[in-house]
Amino acid sequence: MVQIHVSISRKALRIAGATSALMLLAAVPSTASLPTAGPLAPANPYLGPVGTATMHGDAGSSDVTPLPGPGIEPHEVTAFPLMSACPTILQGSDGLIVSLCTTMLGQIPTIHLIDPKAEASPFGRSVAQLPLAKGSLLGGVYAYLDHENRLVAVDGNRQLVRIAHAQNPDGTWRLELSDVIDLSGAVAADDNVTGLAPDWTGNVWFATGHGTVGVVGTDRIAHTIDLPEGEQVQNSISTSPTGTAVATTHALYQLSRKGDDIAVDWRQPYDRGPARNPGQLSWGTGSTPTYFGPSTGSDFVTIVDNAHPTVSVRVYRSDTGAEVCSQPVLTAAGKDGSPSGSENSPIAIGHSVYVAGTYGYPYPTTPEGAGPAVPATAPFNGGMTRVDIDPVGCHVVWDNTIRSSAVPHLSTADDNIYTVTRDGSADTTPLDGYSFAVIDSKDGTQIGSTTMPATVVHDTLQMSALITASGEYFQGTISGIVRVRAY
């Protein structure tokens, strides 16, 4: 077990609202390891089912689901070949899976409607497909299912689209455009939307790579604000009853709508380091901001910074932006002095934050304008860390060397963290294998492992997974989807 570190921001104590922060934290027991359970924010009424409607599980991007996963082995593993990389896999209330993928040839964003019970076919159980206009590498990656099971995304033509699915009289399925809102007047021609999410009143928020944040309400008009020049948004955004969180390559923001205007509630700069890390897709945080907290489920918001050589979890009060604590993480995997970094959104619930390391992960390509990594390449050591907030700051509960190659998800139904690990040495090669991994959230030990397809086209590429209502695990890969389920 690693040495425990405790820290508290003196600055936070001097900021208005810090007294209430300490009152909230004082209710948290000061034990070394606390229970995993904690409240999620109230379900967003404009999203589909909790746990399956967004890439990160909910509007607050907690990467937590109330649904049980496949559990410990034995497992059945099935590949669904789609000839596409599939970073977004969602499930609606009807049980059908909607995945937004990008074709290997032509890099065309394509929606797949997948019936897990259908017979295998060349389309890997995909019963309907619909291509979208092509945008940037990250444009179109993030999407969500609304309360009517429609996929909501922004295509390469800067159109906010809602895609419904329906069954034909002959039993076949179709995907169809049910609504379009033109954002071309709000998003520059050389820009793309990189993240979007609904708030609790039905507004759709979006952010672009060049730093424009917008909101579309019932008036169907996009109202926008430009963040400071040079600040890019290369991850998705999150919403909570307190506001909308956006992480740029320089700072974390919370914004809210004030009539036709967008207000910056607060801004917190973070340590972005000297350059882009190998294993990250931009020079700055790799986090989609995560709302969490022991009281309302959105008391706090957290990201992982890009400090060098060791990154830190940074936790802020969502109402004031006051920094609660900052804690270095991923030190066990870098015990030989190797730097750390994370491209993944943290898991967070209650008082606990879980971070997976991606430093050195070999992405085949990076977004335009990402800049060179320094160094250009590095070993992939991985590692995962759990940090708990306590009455005087936060501390490390456990720190392991597990090499996660996907965005991990925590199930509160079984207290397990589910992910995929990259097998082989830290000096990665195209011949590396992959394994479905089950991790005990209480102590960070790996308690289950099942071999997955192990070729270069099954690289999980730090993409997110879906835990379904029936307890199955769907993981996107470079070439499609892999399903893991209990025998």
C-alpha cells in the first residue's frame, strides 16, 4: 500500500463559501477506507435510463451505474464486427443498443441500432445503420439518448440532430431523422462540437473544439459564449442541477444560462504541464468533468490535471468553485520515476474518486492541432488510484499497477469496477492481448480476468463501455464491439 498523503488548499479556506465546504466535509468519516456507496445526482428528466444513456453513465459523467455487471468469471465473450471504431455505446428503455461508430474506411460517423438477441451477421447484430456527416476526429464522438430513446448528436454539418428508431411492418428496423436544429450560425465553419449534454430544464448544452460554449432551448436558437482565445475543449461536458461544467486545455469552468445569456459561474485554472503527454489527445486535462458528492450527488466537480511529472486529482465545490483538495495520483505505476497522465474521465461517487492512467498509451492518431507529445512515445505503465475526500482534504486509499485500456465503470450494485486491460509489457506492440478485468473498488485488487479477442483490430483504445440492464458488458474496439456476459 502506498503512503497516504493529506492536503488541503489554504486558498480555498479564504474563499467565500469555504466554511460551508468544511461543514459538508466534516460529515465524512475520517477512516482510511470508506464505503463506496454514495448518492448520484437526481436523474436528468431529459435523458434516457440512468447508467446507459450517456458515454459516462449520466449527465454528471460519474462513470457509475446502478446496474450490476457480469461479475467474476466465467464469462462468454462475443465479438460484433462492424468495421468501425465504436466509442459511444448506449441503451434505451426498450433494451435496444444505439452505438455511434466511425468507419475504418473513410472515417464516416455511422449510427448502428443493435439488437443483442438478433442472429449474428456481417453487421454484427446491427439491425439498422445511418451515416452522419463527417466532422473532426472528436466531432460526433459524444452523443446521448434522450427521454424518448432518440440519439442526440451534432454532425459534421453543424446540425443538432435527433435520431429515432422504429420497427417496420415486416419486422425490420429503421433509423430516421426526427429533428434538426441548424447550429451553423453559432459554430464556425472550421470548428466542430466536441461535447453536448442536456440540463435539468431541457436545454441542450454544447462546446466546440475552439472554445465556444452554447445552449439551445425551446426557442431552438443557439446562444453562445466564447471562452478565452487559445483555450480548446477536447473532451465532453457535464451537467448537474448546479450548472454545466466545461474543461478547457487551461481551466475548468462552470456555466449557467441567464435568459439569453450564458454566465460563467466560476473559473479555476489548473496545472496543464509543459506539453501534451504521450497517451493523451490534447495538451491539458484529459478529463470530462465529473460531478459527485456525499450530499446531493453534485456537491463537487473533479478533473485530473496535466502536471509534470505527476498528475493530480483536483476537487472543487460546484457552487463556488473553491478548491477542496488536490492529490497526486498514479504513483505506484510510476514507481521507477516514470511520469503519469490520464486521458480518461474519473469515476466519482459519494466521497470517492477513481483515476486510471493512460500515460504512454499508443493512439494511432490524434486530433488536428493537438501538438507534439513530449516525449513522442513512452512505455504504458497504466495504474489506477482511489482518492477519498476527508474532513481536512483528501488522501489516497489505494494505488495499483493495473493497465486499463478502456474507460473504467463502477457498479454500485456489486461494488466492482469493470474495464479492459492491455496484456504484455509496458513497451506496447500490435501483438498485445486484451482481457476483461474485474476490480474490487474497496481495495483495488483485481478479482477477475477473462481473455478477449487479441489482435490489433480489437484494440479498445481507451474507449468507454456500456453495462446493460441485463448485466452484460459492451466494449467498443477499433473494429466494432465485444460483448462480455456471465455464463
